[in-house]
Amino acid sequence: MSDLEYPADLRYTEEHEWVRSTGDTVRVGITAFAQDSLGDVVYVSLPNVGDSVSAGDTCGEVESTKSVSDLYAPLSGEVTAVNESLDTAPELVNSDPYGEGWMYELRLTDSTSVDSLMDVETYRGHLS
């Protein structure tokens, strides 16, 4: 397996999304594994600010040269920000999935729900 990066300070889902706690909100994106599997990302459809999402619900999609994949809400909450840079530069998802390629932010319904997601070691185990 290639040596893709999985930062230890993030939480992960089985659908290959990452979650970074930023105080009372979380930032969400897709993992290096997901962007690598997708190939070159050409379009990203994100939820709207103000949308309420429930954990596990489809809330957008990522289109690549190979396929279209759904984005799933990792946790329940209200969308407070979206990464508008992805409108004009969707390739940021490939080049910097944990930084400039982030997708949206959520104000969680339950701030402790982050603890239910996988830590980096569990996620690595999920991949193998």
C-alpha cells in the first residue's frame, strides 16, 4: 500500500471522510485514500451554509475523471461554512486534502459525537 498521509489529530469515517475539531465546529474533508482512489477531482458539490445534515446522510458529491462519489455527513449538525475555493479549484482536494482541500464546516448537534469516529490507528486498520 502506498504511504498516504493520515494525520493523527483527525477522526475518520468508514466512508473515508476526516473530521477536525475546531472549537464548537468541525471541519470535514475526504482522506488521502479517498482522493487517491478517485483520481483527478474535477468538480465538488457541497451542502449549503445553513443546511442541517444528519450523520450518514448524503450531503454532496465529488466528481473525478474516473467516477462520481457521494459525500456523507460524518456527524449531525448545521453547515456553517463551505470551501468556496473548490468551485474554481477542485484539484485542491487532490493536492492538499487535509488543508486547502477541506470541504465544509459543521456546528455539531452533539459535540461529543466526534468521539464515535475512528482514530487514525483504527482507520488505518480499516484500510488494510
